[in-house]
Amino acid sequence: MKKADFILIAILLTLTLSITFLFHINRNKENMIAKVYNNGELVYTFTDLNKEEIFTTKGVNGDVVIETKDGKVRIKEETSPLNICSKQGWTDSTSKPLICLPNKVVVEIVGKDKDDIDAIA
Amino acid sequence: MDTKKMARLSALLSLSIVLGRVESLIPTIPIPGVKLGLASVVTLIILYVYGPKEAFMILLLRIILVSILFGKLLSFSFFLSLSGGLLAFLFMLIAKKSKIFSIYGVSVCGAVGHSIGQIIAAIFLLSTFSLLYYLPVMVFLSIFTGLLTALVSQKVKTVIEE
């Protein structure tokens, strides 16, 4: 192998790894949406989790206040016996939905382009 | 073209057809028809032993024959192979002509070209730019397939040239 070979491989490695890394960061923050389900029905979709936004829906025991900020989402206020879902705090993961069982309200995060990839695969 | 050369090119062509078929069974990323580029080992050998004209001929024959043999002529994977194969050939030729790379560098260039060519074809065929997301992953993988094909080509090349 010549010196140019090593340089080429080094450049390619750094380039691909750094781009993959950047994609990974951007993907988590920008390609996520949060869906709010009330009694099993989709009532609202937060299209940009980075935007500060508040949505209120009427649950079984009273109003459920949902807030988004900095790529995360939380239940700000709700009325329930144990307040489990407001104590759960912020979530930014697709695998950690916010579930308010007494109020029958669910907030889940999904990837925006998830359907594209599924359609190809 | 003398008989010895013809026989060798035919043997290499059949080898590349088998490789092309085998590698289509290896899944890489969730775009159907995208290949790693192992069959380009033959293109590389011919490029070094005989020259660009022969390499280009065998490459085109391989892509068309694989499509006919496995019932995929003018299908999605045919265009992916064609685009990937041609760009890989172009990249290898330029890298070889520049004379700054050894067979390893030339092979890596070819493998990278193969990935880019396939992604370009897939973007046109599926008309979605979101496929660009896969490009870094594919180029990363192709560095290693490029090195592997160079290693194999190097060994075969010395045997043929003896």
C-alpha cells in the first residue's frame, strides 16, 4: 500500500463517521413528532418538539396540559389519584410514551420519516 | 484476441456472474437490490491484467447477463447495478490513471463509486432524497469491501501474470 492509500482511507473514514454522527444528532431532534391520543383517538400532533407549545385536552378527571420544549415533551398538569404521568417528567424517546391511565390520555413520540423507510423496506 | 485471453476473460466473466448473484443474497441496508460490490473484484483484476477496454466490456456483459439469467432485466436492481457498476469503473479508471494509488486505493475508490452510483439510481427510481441518509453508511462499508476486493485481486493477479 502507498501513502496515498492510507490518506484516502483516513479521509473516507473520518468523513463517513462524522456525517453519520451528525445525522444521528439531527435525526433525534428534528425528525420527531408527538401524537396525543385521548380515549384512543388522535386529538393533536406536535409537529416540532423544539418549539415551545402547550396543548390542553379534556381527560376523564379534568384538563390534561401537555408541553413541548427543546425536543422533549411532558405532561405539565393533570388531575389523577397518583399523578404518575406528570411526575414522569420530560421524555424524548420513542420507547418512553407518556401514559395517563386515569385520564385515558397517551402521548407518544414517533419518527417523522418512519413511514418513508417502512415503505421502502 | 488470442484464445488464451478469450478463455481467461470468459472464466472471469462467469466468476463475476456467480459473485454478482451471491452478493445479491447478502442484505446490506433496507433498500432492496443494493449490493456491496464484491463482483467488482473481477473488474479490478481485468483492469490491471488486460486494460480498461476489456474491463468495461466484461462489466457490461456481467450486469446484462446477471439480469437475464435471474429474470431482472430492466428492473429496479438492474438499474442499480448498472449505475453502480459504471460509476465504480469510472472511479477506478481515474484512480488508476492518476498513478498515486496502489491497487488498494484504486479498489476503495471503485467501491465508493459503486455505493454512490447505486444511491443516485435509487434516488431517481424512488424519487426520494431521504435515501441520501444511507450514503455515509454505505461508503463506510465500501471502504472495507474495497480493501477486501483489492486483497483478492492482488493474489489472483500474480497467479494470472505468472
